[in-house]
Amino acid sequence: MELYPISRARSKRFVADYHYAIHSKSFTACHLGLFEETELIGACQLGWGTRPRHTIQLLFPSLDTKDYYEISRLCLLPEMPHNSETQFIRLCLNWLRYNHPERKVIFTWADGLRGKPGYIYQASNFSYGGYIWSEFYTTEDGEVVHPRLLVSRYGGRSRSRTQELGLIKYWGKQFRYIKFLCSHAERKRLLAESPVDWGQQYPKHSDLEWFRQAGEGSRESCQLPMLKGLGQFQEPAPMLELLAQRRISEVSLPLRS
């Protein structure tokens, strides 16, 4: 297997076909392709989330956007062997060390909302930095809706508003991982300044939890929800649009755009 940069368009097509999120993130700087002879068998997108500086300085206050990349998408053909992700990550890290020596760390999230504690990062010896609780909404058929979309397009995400739109609110864990690309001395300095306790006490499937809104101010434990799409803020939620229009006609309540 060999690694080469690929075009943004080719990377986005591959992600759309083989990544559960379907959509690529907007702030992407590098698109790397994994090849077996001439066949593209994997894609990795490196860049930042929606708040690049805020994200890294919560973890390492002295760093800035120029000091890191975030793995935003990584996927392979479904028929690839089980350990292929680890090999792919190793090639990506080697490429970064050679082509972007200014990058000190690689950051990524493992999506506990989707039942993923981050085994591929654990196998690649990433450092684990705990988890955050993340909330999201779905339509009745499982389409994920970003909370910010509700505020910007529908005027808010109060319980009355989400009930009006027929949405279900869930909570789940997102797990933090870091790979240091810098020198041992710089790594030691960064660990000393970080408010996060980084280590290798990795989460497992037994650490996954989900909650569903049950009533006003209450929630109940639930199993892994069946989800469709990622629910990015920048992307539309087609089923929500249809539901919203249907409810507008039913109750004659205009929604803010």
C-alpha cells in the first residue's frame, strides 16, 4: 500500500461513498489517498473543526492553528483487512512528519455517539484525553440534526420548538485522542501545560453510554440510536425540511429563516 495526496474532489467522492458521515468538512487542508497499485482504497482528510484555535488552546494553551491538524475523515473500502486502518494512520503520520514538520500534534475525536470508542487510535498508540458529553437531535426516522442548525434556521432549540419539529434529543460521549509529532522535550512541555490528563487508559465498548430526553428536564438511558448522516451545521437536513414544512401547513406557525 502506498500513500499520495489526492484532489479534494476525489477525496470528497470517496468519503461520500464509504464514510458514515457522507459529507466532508469545510476546513480541510490535506487530502491523502491510500492506493493498492492504481486503485484508491482509502481517504484521509486533515484540517480543523469549526473553531480551530479554540479547540487546540483548550488542550494546549500555547499552541495555535498552525501547530496541529485534526483528522476529520478517515475511511477505507469495506473489504479491506481489519488492521488496514492502523497501517493507513501510520503512513499518514509519516507523510506529515516529512511534509509538515511544523505540525506538533494530530488531534481527533472518536465518535461515541456512533458506538466508536476509538480502537483504531488506540492501536496506533494515540494518547487518550477523556471525553465530553455531546448532544444532538434526530428526526423520527433517525436523520441527525445539528443543534446550531435549529438556532440559525428555526429560531431556537427549546423543548417546545423541537417538539413542534418532531425531533428527539440524545446525549452521547465523544472521546479525545492526540498523537504527538514533536520532539520529546516539546512533548514533555506540552503535557505539563495541558489541563487534560493524557494517557493510555483507553475506553472500551462498555464505556459507551447514551441518553434520550424523557420529559421536561429529565433524561433516560437508552441503547445506541440508529442514525443517518452526520448532522453538520453547514449541511441541510432534508427530512427535517420536509417535516418543518408539513408542520407549518398543519399549525400555521411560521418558522424563522
